[in-house]
Amino acid sequence: GEVALLKDKINVMIRNLKETTQKNMEQDWLKTNIAKHTRMLQGQRDLRTVADLILTEVAPLVSAHYGAFYIVETRDGEEPLLRLAAGYAVSADDTPNKAFRWGEGLVGQCARDGRRIQLTTVPSGYVAVKSGLGEAPPASIVVLPVVFEGRVKAVVELASVQAFGPTHLDFLDQLTEGIGVVLNTIEANMRTEELLKQSQILFAEAQEASKSKSAFLSMAAHELRTPLSVITGYLSMLQDGSLTPDKWERPLRVLMGKATELNSIVDDLLTAARIEGGTVPTDTKTLDLREMARQAIARAEARAGLLKAEVLYDEPDEPVAINADREQLARIIDNLVNNALTYTSGPPWVNLTVTTEGGPALIIEDHGVGVPRDKHEKIFERFFRIDDPGLGPQPGTGLGLFISRELAERHGGSLTLEHSEVGKGSIFLLRLPAATGVHAVNLLSSTPSLESIPAS
């Protein structure tokens, strides 16, 4: 009897030792792998890379044969989505855009509840674990939430042809806690990087604004000083009697010209400020684009004659009805014509064409100095001017094309540099919206028109 009793006690001790040893081994395995995978995830900076890395490493470790990793996407005012970020042995049907809404399917429900869901009896046809030799349904599926501070960051779904053991489930539960920390860190870093980029952009814009302000003050001082110096000089001569009344005619003409020049500079500055503030008043009427082009040519006629310019014009036979503010449209066309007369090394050649192809448009072509390819858009920026050594410094604020494009766009149209070649000239295209209705038929009924200029 004593031998049998001793045998039973020894067997119990052996069983207890085996169980203790097994538990210790499982705990060591658990701690080792948790530590290993935690280190593996440290320093990762991309969500999809982390998702792929987790499935690649974890699935074989827990004897899973199918896996999917869904990351939570949140947008302001919209319901969160769980979008497939990585897969393990997934089928071709599981595209990268596969997604679940909150509470949709087991994946969405797991995210809503924030706790693990396990299927121990998987019906036939639910999902298949495939290989080159065949396919079989899994015996067990586990869906796990990845949570950080009570907020679900992702959902991991794993399937196996055998049951998941308690140690594997404990490992997955603990690992998902660590994954939550990693995902939150990555998201925080991404937000920080985005804020850094935004701050860098704002800083660059602030620097550019500071440069523009300095350029503006320098330009304004220079442009205003020149006519003011002339005006001051002539006024001093008139005041001290250096100029007798019989010699006043030419100085008075110069004074009027410089006063007009000053007024133009101030007007440009005020208009640019109103455009920036969105306070440009607009009085839109139905106009004939042909008539507006003719009037602009007539206004430039005196200057064109002094420069011995060749100005050509072509228009369709029928009126080209547009909706526009008369003064603002005149300003746009005048600026384009004056630029064509100014920026040329020889006698100017300018060709204006009114067309209806693709909608009402005015094409201004010149044989001037042209615009370098890298400056095709910069010429529409504030205070930008083309510096051509052959021309020397030109008067102006550098606001003309900026104002013209802004006004064109405020009319629902556009102003573009269609083509330009240095030394050969440029082609500008002004498009405006077509007018409709009864006013388009009775064009300019109350507006006096100028004598028509023959088309070339």
C-alpha cells in the first residue's frame, strides 16, 4: 500500500512539474515574442508597412493561414471606415479598396464593440485557405481590435485550419495593445509632419510677402520719385520766374503728362489693393467685343503714331456679345495693347483679332522681345516685370498683367499667354463669357460708337 501511495504522489508531482514547465515555456514564448515584435515595430513610419509587417511575421507564428489588416479612416463629418491595408494569403477579390463601415460585418462590429470576436465553427464556403494543391475552409477565425486609449485604430482578422490555442490568443491580445501604441505614434508623427510642412509653407509665404512688400516699397518710391522730381523742378522754375509766361506751354504739357502718370500709378496700386480685398465694384453690361477692341486701338492711335507702329485689326461681321464691365474690360485691353507697343526693340507690330471660335475672345499678337519660357506664369504675378537689356528700364508698377488677369477671371473669363518666343514676340488670349438674352440682340443701344476701323 505504501509503495502504491508513493507512486501516485510521484505521478502527481510529475504531472504538476510538466504543467508548470509547460506554463513557464508558454510564458517565456509569450514574453519573448511580445518583446521581439515590439522591437520590430519601433521606428516604423508608414501605416501600410506596419500592417504588412505584422501579418507577415505574426500569421505564421500563431499558425494562421489567412489574414487581413484594416486601418480606420476618419474624415470630418463622415462615418469612420475600415479599409484593407494589408493581406496575408488573401484572394484576388480582396482589393486594396475593400472597406467596412462601422458595425458592418464582423470587422465593423469588432471595431464598434472594441473587443475580440472568435469563430470556432466556420461554415463551408465562408472563406477558403488556398494553395497550389487545393483549398480548404478554416477551422477557426479570430477578429481583434487594435485599441489605443479607448479608440479603435485598426482591426486584424486571422483564420487557421486548426483552432487557435489559448497562448496564441493571449499573444494576439497583448500584441494588439502594442500595435495600438505604434499606430498612434505613426499617426501623431504624420500629423506633426503635415503641420511642419504647413508651417514651412506659411513661413515661405511670409518671406515671399516680405520680399514683395520690400519690392513694392522700392518700386513705388522709384516710380513716384521720377514724375515728382520733374513736377517739382518745373514748379520751382515757374515759382522763381525762371520760366516766363511765353515759355509755359511745354512745361505745362510735361506737368500734365507727369500728373497723369502719377494718377495711373496710384490707380494701379488702389486697384490691386481692392482686388486683394475682393472689393472691386463691377457694373456688368452687354457689350460688343469688336467695339471695345476698336476703342482701345483708337485710344492707342496717338502713341502708335509716335512709335511708327503697325497696328492691324480683324473682326467677324456679326456682333460679338459679351457680359462685362466697360471700364474694366477697357483697362484689360489697353494694358495688353500698351505692353505690345512698349516691349519691342524696333518699330512695334501689333495685331488684334476678335474671334468667336471657342467662345468670344480677343487675340493680341506682337513682334516684341518675347517672354522666356520659365516666366510665362510669373508675368501675371504682382510687381513682376521683364528686364530686357536691349530695352533698358521701363516705367510702370509691374501690376498691369496681374490686374488684367484678375479682372478677366472675375468676369468668368481668362487671360493667358498662349505662345511666346524670346526675340520674336508673344500671343495673348483674352476669353470672356458670351452674353445671352434680349440685351445681346440690341447691342450698345445707348452707347455712342466710334467710327469703325477697317479690318486688315
